[in-house]
Amino acid sequence: MMGYISLSTYMLPLSIVICIALLPNATSSTCVTGCTCNNQSISCVDISISVIQLSTTDKTKTNMWIRNSNLELLPPYSFLRYPNLQILTIIHNDVEYLSNRTFSGLSNLTTLNLRANKVERIRNEHFIGIPNLRELFVDDNSIDSMDENPFLWIPNLINLNLASNAIEEICNKTFYGLRGLLILNLAANKIKTICNGSFQNLQYLTNLTLEINSLVEVHRGMFSGLSNLKQLSLSRNSITYIEDGTFDDLANLISLSLNNNPITSIRLGIIAGLTQLVY
């Protein structure tokens, strides 16, 4: 989803740093100007925040929402003073670089939504400290590269959305460690290459979306290990060739979408083993 780590956080002119100081058990009368607070959540929408600086610990908040607020920087340990956050939503902002350990300390976090920012790279230390994360949304960013094992620190993930980025290649260790993943969305990227065995460790995956990419050929071994996959979408690529045996590991596949590809013919043997296929 990348060194692209911003260290400029600590040198920002004070004039562009807006500090968010939240008092314990904040009520609407003590909430940050422009934000809305209640006993469990804080919502900051359509205000200007350059960087987050939290000065007071608040263990009551479980939900934080920052939308369309011009947020640019996420330094290490940005949310350490909110240890009980379960849902963190930072969408439609200007975040370009994630610092290592940005989310460390949020051991209760289950959902992280970073949709519609400007993140360019996913590094393998970005998600340290959030071991119980179940859903990660980084769609509609500018991600064009990912480290090996970028998701190693979030082994309990079940839903990963990387759609609408600029990813060109998926290699063997991209999804290493995500043994419990159920849903993987890679639609609307620029994927040309998927190395054999890239999904080998995703034995519980049920939904894989690869539509709107740049795949030209689909080879045997590309989907090895996906014995529980039920839905596979390869529509709207540039696929002209499907190798015999490509789908041999997909015994439980129910739905296979290949529409809007320049395929001229498909040998019957290619899908002969897909006995559960409905459409």
C-alpha cells in the first residue's frame, strides 16, 4: 500500500500546527472548536487540522472521525492518548506519508479507515501496535509500492481494501501473515504482474476482486492456495490468455467474472474442475 517517512512533523512552524487538546470525559461544551463530541466519540469534519497533537489522555473515546479537514501528517504515536479507540476514520484528507508506529498503542482498534488520502507507500512498520485490527481501508489513495510483509503486524485482519490505487505488481510476500483474511479488494489499480504463490497463505479468503487492472495473461499457480475462494472477479482487464490449470485450486469457487476482456476463446478444460461454479 512506501523510506517515505516524514520526519518534518517536529519542525513545523507553530503557525500551521493546530493542537487538539481534549479533556478527559469531554462533553460538548469542552469539545474541540469545530468538532462534535459525546461520551464515546469525537467527530471533526470540514475544519483545518495540519497535524494531530493530543495533550490529554481520554480513555472514554472509542470512535474518532476526521473528515475533509486538510490533515497532512500522522507522526509516530499520534493517537496514544486514546488507548480505547475501536474505530478510527481519517478520510478525504491530505495524508501523504504514514510514519512508522503512527497507530501504536491502539490495541483495541478493530477498524482503520484511511480512504481518500494521498498515501504513496505501505511500509512494514506502519501498522505496529494494532494487533486486533479486523478491517483496513486504504482505497482511493496513491499507493504504488508496498514493502515485503507490510501487514505482518495485523494478523487478525479479515477485510483489506486496496482498491483505486496505483499498484502494479503483487509479489510473494505482500500478504504474508494474513492467514485469516476473508475479503481482499485490489480493483482499479494498475496491476500487470501477480507472482505465482502471492496468495498462497490466504487459505480462508472467500472474495478476491482484481477487476479494472492491466492483467494480460493469467497463469497456473497465480491463485494457488485459495481453496476456500468463492468469488473471483477478473473483469475489465486486458486478458487474452488463460493457462490450463489456472483455476485448479479453486474447488469452492461459485462466481467467476471474466467479462470485458479481449479473450477470444476458453478451453472447457480450464473450468472443468470448478464443480461449484454458478456464474
